[in-house]
Amino acid sequence: MSDRFALTGARIFDGDDWHDNAALVVNGDVVEAILPAGALPSGVTPVDTGGGLLAPGFVDIQVNGGGGVMLNDHPDVASIETICRAHAPFGTTALLVTLITDTPAITTAAITAGTEAAREKVAGFLGLHLEGPHLSIARKGAHDPALIRPMTDADQAALIGLRRDLPVLLTTIAPESVDVSRVTALAKAGVIVSLGHSDTGYETANAFAVAGATVVTHLFNAMSQIGNREPGLAGTAIDVGSLSAGIIADGIHVHPATMILALRAKQGPGKIVLVTDAMATIGTDMTSFTLNGRTVYRKDGSLRLADGTLAGADLDMISAVRFVHRVVGLELAEALRMASLYPAQAIGQAHRLGRFANGTAADIVGLTDELDVSGVWIGGEKVFAA
């Protein structure tokens, strides 16, 4: 295919508005323009999509695994490539591979793999999300409590150093384990700080937002809840406009009515964004896997430890989009924004991801009218065709 081509025959959503009878012009690895279908310039190869719709590729800021592997169990570049490939057929064109709280040795290996994947420009790899180990044991979820610990000067310095080697670095921390001054230092260095796995109250959570935290990890899960006299971290995420918040839209982690209430109440400019919190099962028929030496069982759409604790999600991004559109009742455009534009904004990448405009990444998902994925392009290269 020519380096300059145009996808035609589909309705186009550019991240803000819809375009009918239009063509999406791609030049190399970037979007050039959206033009009337009958007004393509010479030298542009038309490619008929056969109908459906085109939208900016999905951006997932919390992906623990896929294709049968977990970063925790296989912290190497090959696993990062496998995870990215596994999520592409579900519309995800950029993701943060996530490391769940682990030993210092595993963490070091994962960081090394992440920096090498960035150097090799692994397709779909956007950076790392280090979820822990600086969390609250009271809200540990599936994290091994023996590995949770406070952040030290050395930890802070390592995160700041790592940020220089990655396009995006996000870390989930709990105020119980991190001094607020560290958040300011991390944010100034370009590390995205997310609050999660915490039993903290509104006053403290708001102070951390003022200090530089800008994201909340999987809203309503593993955090203090909204009460009549204490809004908790969940209430802070909704009330404080500078915070974006990930949400797992599988109908298991958060009730649809709770999602509706949160979406109605969320103060901006921060948004609620879709995350999968996906594990090794995505793209496979496996029924179990291990996490920190413990077996996680796949059954009835959920992933759980032997004691019933939820351990990530058996969720892909297009399923999350369909859920918030069909079950929660959002307009399709807003559901798509929650999977692309809003997460891109949350991690400071909206200049190139989450929308179609001159110079943005040619990361594209093609969908049928039934919202099945028909094709995926990363950097102008087609990586999946149904």
C-alpha cells in the first residue's frame, strides 16, 4: 500500500464530531486530513472499508496482561509485544503495560523491559503503569500485602530517572504510603501520579491532587467509598475537577447505576475514562493463571483469587465501549471518547492520540454497525483485519 492512502466508505468519528461521505487521509504514520470522499488529491490511494465507522484507536492506561502472559510473570520485551498484539484486535492501539505490586527484582526487570520496548518502538506500547508497591494494605485488593511498602528516596529517584526513558510513566500510589511532597517532585518530573488502593479521606486525597496527582485508579474499586460525612477517595475523584478516573466497565466491578451517577456528577475538566485492567486471559481460552504465585480463576466473566477477591478484569476495550453505550446508555460518541480521547487527555497525549487531525497518529479502529472490530491500524500500518 502507498504511504499516502485514504480510508473510504465508512462514517468517520474524529474524536469530537461525525463526518459522513468523507475519507480519512493517512500520510505515513500520521493523519493528514478528513476530506469529502469525492475530493481526494492525486497520489492518494483510496481503500474502501466496506462501511461501518472509523474512530481514533483506543487508549488503555491499565493493562496487566494479554495473549496468555502477565508482565509480572514474564517481565521482558517479548511479553510486552505479546500483550500489545493481544489487545489490538479489540481496538486498542496504545496502552500502558501495567506491573502489579511485585518484588524489587521483578520490578527492575519490568522497568528494563519497558525502556527497551520504548527504544524498539514496539507497536502499541505507550509506556508503563506501575501499580504499587506504595499502596495501602487496608485496600490491597489482589496485591500481595507482603510486598506493599512506603516510598523511599531511592524509589522516588528511580521513578524520576525512568520517566526520561519512557513516553509515558504512570504510577498508582496511596497517600498512606507516600509523603505528599514526593507527589510534587514526581509530577514536576513528568511522572503521572494516580491515587488508588487507598482508604484515604477527602481532605487528604484533595491535598494530593493539589500537590500534583491527576488520576484515580479504577474508580470505586479498592478505595474508600462515598459516605454521608466522608466522601472518601471515590467522592474526591468525582468532585475534584483536576482528577481523571479510570473505570472498569464490565458490569462486575461497578454497578451500571453507580456508573451513571458518577458520570452525571463528575466535575471537569478531568473525565471518567475506560480501562480494562485486563489480565493474561485476553485473546485466549485459558481458565486460570498465576499472580505472585497465587492462582487466579476465570469464571462467569470475572477473574478471582481462591477467596473470591477480584483480580483484574476479563475485559477488552471494545466490550467496555459496548457496555457503556448499550447498558449505561451513553451516546456512541461519548462512549468512544471514554476509550480514546479522554484517556489520552488524562496522560497528556491528546496532541497525538484520541482524535483525528492533521499530524495526529494514524491509530485507527474500524467498527461494524454492530460495534464489532473490523480493522485496526497503528501508525498507518494495518495490524488486524476481521
